[in-house]
Amino acid sequence: MCPDLTVRSTFIVGFPGETEDDFKFLLDWMQEAQLDRVGCFKYEPVKGAKANDIQPAVPEDVKEERWHRFMQVQQVISAAKLKQKVGKTLPVLIDEMSENGYTGRSSADAPEIDGVVHVTGKNLKQGDIVNVKITKSDEYDLFGKVVAA
């Protein structure tokens, strides 16, 4: 219905009481939902939080292992989602310049959270919004060149 819509969320792994079955359910849901942008962090006790009293606590090594498994699943989803953008032209806000070119972000990219768009072009400056034809992608970033409007 809305092909240009970007759906994002953030998840916690290792919440007290989380079982392997709970975690597998989350991974299965991730495969089904195919969210565009996903963040994940490991549960950490917070002073005064009622969750600290929930048992059993998930061991740190299990939290770490689940976090890695979660991110592996999302990395595959992200790579497939970004690959669908290859060949399209997107408006990109230029954030930074370097000797290797420019980096910016599309409307789908939150600054300092999501991937970036690596842009080839000339005479661009921070804050410019340019049309970029996407030529390739990887797991988190897009790559493209400036094209005329």
C-alpha cells in the first residue's frame, strides 16, 4: 500500500524470564515482519526497575549470543531490503564530505543510527538535498551518484 514507507523498531534480548522458545518466536516474527530498520540491545538491570526481580535472569553469555543471532537475521533482511533500492533515484540529504566523496541519508535513514548513502558527485555541501541514483547496496548502506533532477 505504501511502498516508500520505512518501518523501524527496537528490541531487547535477554529480558529476565526470556526463554529460548521466546527468542526463537521473536526471530520467526522478524522473518515474517521484514522490518526495514531494526535496533537491538541486551537487557541490563536498571536501578529500581521491577524487571530486576523477574526470574530467572538471563546469563550474560546467553544475552550476547542471542544479540548476535538477532543481528544476523536482521542483517540478511536489511541487505535484501536495500538491494530493492538499487536502480531507483532517491532524494538524499548530504551530511558529510571527505576525499572519498560524500555521505548522506535518505528519508528512511535516522542520523547516527541507520546506514548512510555514499554519494559520488561534485561541488556538494552539507545540507544539500540531491537526487541520487542508487547503484549498489550492502547490508546497511546504499551507494549512488548524483543525477539531474
